[in-house]
Amino acid sequence: KQEVTQIPAALSVPEGENLVLNCSFTDSAIYNLQWFRQDPGKGLTSLLLIQSSQREQTSGRLNASLDKSSGRSTLYIAASQPGDSATYLCAVRGSGGYQKVTFGTGTKLQVIP
Amino acid sequence: DGGITQSPKYLFRKEGQNVTLSCEQNLNHDAMYWYRQDPGQGLRLIYYSQIVNDFQKGDIAEGYSVSREKKESFPLTVTSAQKNPTAFYLCASSINDRGWRGNPFAGELFFGEGSRLTVL
């Protein structure tokens, strides 16, 4: 059974700092990994999708990496801004049968002006 | 704009009532999903559908029902059998897995804005 862990559960940083969010998973047989952002009371917004054959994806100030062998992914946020404050979730899609998606419980980020 | 629309945003239910949450998408996706989100827990899958007129139970289907009569629509009914229905419900869609080969967006999930159900 796939388990997805995100540590820390909460993080507070000053504006302008570069930061890394971590996601670990127990089963390396994955199809893809997706990072989301969730604002309070809102749905999930897709940030980056990494297919199993890829090592990283970039979008603006965001960079996500994937290391299947170690069961880890990181989301790097450069030059953080107060508007980046949100909960960040990672989700792993399995590769066997129905490709079930397993979500982590998220990291709540606060960027302080 | 393409996207997923969920309604209502807030819903209140009395004990013993059934309620239906609407989910409509104009992304031309074959696959649609319903998730439940509770504080401190990851999203849990209730039901999913890969194609019209077909759907499967997820991890927590008890007390819920769905239908998939149209490609664009995947309504979720929370029945009186669901003992703890207060939660945030999220609808999602993706390209059907038959269209994944060579597609860099294969398996990418898109979500609606959610519906918050409260039992009075």
C-alpha cells in the first residue's frame, strides 16, 4: 500500500527566502507525481506534474524534482512571497492496474512579509 | 474558460436527508473522481468513473452514490447511510488512461473549487 508523507506539516519563512518542501513515498512503482497548492476553503490547483520517466519540472519560481529510487520528491520555491502562503500537497499515481492516486497530508506554508 | 464547476459551495443537511453535490466539467475529460477531505487527513477517494455509464467504488464509498449519464457531469449523492458526512468534497477530472501513451499530461488531475457539507 502506497503511503505518502510530507514533512514538515507547517513551515514559516520570511519573505524572499528560498525554500524546499519534501514529499516521500513508500512504493517506487509510480506513474507520476503531482504537486498542488490549496488555499483555505478552496480546491486544489495543479502546480507541477512529473512523469515517472522525468527527473524534474520547472514553472516560474517553482522547481520539482523526482527520485523514484529513494522515494522522494522536492518542491523548490525561489524568492518566496506572501502570496505563496498556502498548503502544498503532493500526490502519487501508482502504475499498476487502476492507477490509484495517493495524497500526502500537505505542508502549510506561511511567508511572512 | 475550461474547468470544473462544483455546486453548491456550501450545503447543510439534516439528519436522515439525502443531498446531491453537482460536478460539471468542460475539459472534455473522460475520467472523473470524487474525493473527501477532512482536517489532518489526505484526500480519500469516494468514487471514480473512467467513461460514461461506468463507475467504480473508491476507498470510502459506503453511504455515497454516483451516476455518470453524461461525459460532462458526475453528481455525488450523500445518503442518510453516511454516518459522518460533514466534510469538504472535491471533484476532479483527468484524461482517460487510454489516452495516456506519449501524452506528457497523462494522469494530470484537475480539481473543482469544492463543496462544504455540514450536518445540522
